Amino acid sequence: MATNFVDYVRIHCKSGKGGAGSRHMRREKYIPKGGPDGGDGGRGGHVILKGNKQMWTLLHLKYRKHIKAGHGDAGSGNLKTGSQGEDVYLDVPLGTVAKDGETGEILFEITEEGEEKIVMRGGRGGLGNNHFKTSTNRTPEYAQPGEDHREGWIILELKVLADVGLVGFPNAGKSTLLSVLSAAKPEIADYPFTTLTPNLGIVAYRGHQSFIMADIPGIIEGAHEGKGLGHRFLRHIERNSLLLFLVPADADSIRKEYEILENELRMYNPELLDKQRILAISKADMLDDIMKDQMKSDIPENIPHVFISSVAQQGLEELKDCIWQELHK
């Protein structure tokens, strides 16, 4: 599954050119000077992105590098407009951001099912000579050519849409927590960077309700500079409503580890710190009540915290309650 997750592609898009306007003159048996009746050219085809909530990866575009829309047809006599060029629709997952391939400028993002945005606009069809007749020139021989096509490289980046994003160092137990709370089957091992791609899981809650949780590749100091998985990972956090910080109970200092994680987010994008946050202290099955009390001085203030153990399944209902309350504040 991991190899099928593609969150970045670069594609070359080429729209269709517009059809030429017609210079036709009306010539009928009893109307020797019928005047101009040239129709307009059809517009060139657009390249359009369309949101599809059934998709979760850009894999289908990884090997489709060149996207080409159809050309518009020329206009003809009797004021007939040429056919439009065929539009090309590219289905993309919700959370896809389109950028200019040369400048990196963000063009738009797709966040809703069925939402359509033109990424490369087709050329306009030329006007037929009928548009250019005047009181002094009743038989214009001129018609507009169609507008030329547009082409260029477009970057598509996926930012995972989820209610809860898991934030923690590699090997903090994020994948294990997701696998216990949901039906997701992330790859799990006790070495850093097992999770190289985001995993999404639907977590069932009381009364047939649910929320979506994303296990995102582990953060490391310097991620904001692109170290490790760097920006690829941080991009996915931007779309989560709530951040669940995961710090293991055997960390040298829970407060210090939390502050490092917090600082990485601040350096990448300060707005991330406006999101609601919860701290889960994992691997808590090794702690008794006295040890938990002793640790409280090392836990950051002003953030809800829960002691959990994914393996021993301790504190998980309490964690889900806490997440639900924060999501619905």
C-alpha cells in the first residue's frame, strides 16, 4: 500500500486552440448580395481538475505526463459555430493543490467532491466575418483566427484531509495507535521512519459516529529545513483540524520533546499552532499512578493530556472522548 501513495506529480498540460472564424459570404440564387454569414470558431478544450472523494492518491497521474485537450473547429457559412474542442477531466483527491510548474505559485486547491477548476484554459474561437459588418463595410472579408492553445508544467501536491493529525518523532507509536483505533493497516516496526507515507484511518466513536485520523511520517529536528522527510510530511499537517501530539512515556523529558515538535511546526508555518492540540503520553502501561503523578510537573500546561497504551489498550476510550470534545468545541 505504501508504494501506491503518491502525493506529488508534475504534469505537462496543453489546452486546445480555438477554431478560426469563417469569412463566408451568403450566396443564394435570388440573393446575389446576401452579405457575410461566417460563423464563429469553437473554443479549444480546457484541462480541468475535478475533486473525487473516492481517491486518496495521485498515483494515476504519475505515469501520465502529457495531458492534451482537443482543438476547436472552424466556423462555417450560414452562421454555424464550430464545435468546441474536447475538454480533458482529471479526477484528483480532495486536498489537491495545483501550482505553476515554473514559478511554484499556488493556482488553486480542490477541497470538495465534484468541484471543478480549469488548470489550462482553451483558446477562444475566432469571430466570423458577420461580426465585422458596418454601415460603411457591408461585406467584410475579414474574420478572426482562433486564439492559440496554452501549455505548461503544472505541479499537483496532495495535502491529506483528516480531522486529527498525529504528530510525533519517528517510533513514537503513531502507527500502532492508528491500527488499534481504526481498521487501517499501517506498516509497523520498531525502527524510525517505518511510515514513509500518510495512513488514514476511520475511528469509530459512540452512537455510530466517527472521525478520520492521519498517521503522518515522523517529524525530526530540522524537518522545517527539509531534513528527513521534511516538507513532504509537514504539508499533510496543514489540513488537519486537530493535532494529537504523541510523546512516549520513556522520553528523557516529555515537555522538551513536545516543545521540539511544537517548534518544528512553528518554523514551517506558524498558523499550525492555531490548531487545537491534545497530548497523548504513549507506552503508559509501564507507569503506575505514583509515577504518573511525578510526571505531571514535566507535562506542558494549557493542553489536554491523556496517558495511553496502544498495546495494553489503556486510556483509548478516554483519548477518543477527549478528541471528540475538542473537535466539537
